Amino acid sequence: MWLQRKRNTVQLLEKSSLRVSAELKATGQTLEKDMLLDPMRYADCGGGFPLRMKNGCIFGFVGVSGLADTVDHAALIGGLDRFFCRHGYI
């Protein structure tokens, strides 16, 4: 369920779920009250990340769930970095 909620957030807002969380906290807003999003369908915590082409188009999503949200995000970014470096994309 958490992974699906993170995917929904990333897909709708086109940014990482941790970034959404940080932006909401910085402005004192919530997904439910200020963005009118159902908290049972969307999550404002780390672990969801959009896959974006150079032209800006999002073509996918990668997500991690099961740990603290910042640890989920760090594991996700570490895995992406390792994958892209190993395959010569970076």
C-alpha cells in the first residue's frame, strides 16, 4: 500500500515523494488539507522517485518501502546511482 501511495504522489506531482514531503513541511501544508489529496491514496514521505528522460518526460517510477522514509530515499538514490554508473550512463 505504501509503495502504491508513493507512486501515485510521484506520478501526479512529477517529483520525488521526499521532495514533496520537504516542500509541504517547509510551507506548513498537508496533502489532505491544502492539496485536497486522499492520504489513503497519496504519501508525502521518501521512497518514490520519477524516472525522467533528458527532455523532461517522465517514463517511469522507482520506489522503495519498508524502512524510515529518509532511509528508503537514500537506498533508492544509491541504487540508481550504482545502476547508472555501472552501465555507463553517468
